[in-house]
Amino acid sequence: MNPNLKFAERNAIAATIDPVSQGAGTVSTPWVSMGNFNSVCALLGVGVMSAGSTVDAKIQQATDSSGTGAKDITGKAIVQLLAAGGNNRQALIEVRDTDLDVNNGYAFVRLSVTVASAASLIQAVVVGHNPIFVPGSGFNQAGVVQIVG
């Protein structure tokens, strides 16, 4: 590891679910090409959860950026968060390129978050890590407007 590399040189904000009071239902990030990274990490933030609500999150894989053949990646889902457990919690899901079904052409991932019963405040960021080509910031999604370093 090179300690002189900055965060934005080794990482990219590849996809997000912007902060929202998400009602019951599922919301997902855009598909991210694993051809650009050796690994990604999905960071889920849950704010205030309505009484009785739950939040689930998982990583899915597909063969292209439109989601063809979408399926879950085994073992890449959080344990369901319950409103009874409190507000303002975070969870991480890490995925390596070797976790994908590459033999069948799977090369794209996304984070899928499901809120059940009642609205909850959520936000998520998929960070691409160890890019194939440096700097990682070259793979930032369009919403990244500043890098200060």
C-alpha cells in the first residue's frame, strides 16, 4: 500500500441513494461496473425509523448496466434492522470482484434497500475501492461536484 495516495485516488463514489424519507418499498442504486474496481463497499445509513418499520439491504449482480439477469449475491445482505433497535445506525456490505458469478458473465453490482411497513430515513453510498486504473475519482458518479484534498 502506498501511504502517499489520497482517498480519492484509491476510491470513487460510484453510486448513491440520496437521503430520503423512504416509504414502504424498495429503492436501488444504479448498476456499478466491477470492471473498474477490485472491490466495492456499500455504506447504508438509517436515520429515524417509524414505529414498526424494518430496513433490509442486499447487493445484487447483473450481466450489464441495465440489470439483465439480476440476482442476489449469496451472503451479501445485512441482518434486518428493526425500528425497535433504535435510530441512527449504519451498516456496511463489502463485495470483491471474486464474489460475482463471473463464469456466467456477471460484472455489475447494485445496492438494493427495502423499507417495510412505515417510512424510514435512509441514505446509501457505494464506494468503489482499489480501482483498476488510478485515480479512482475518475469513476465518480456525476453527482460528485467537489474533491478537496
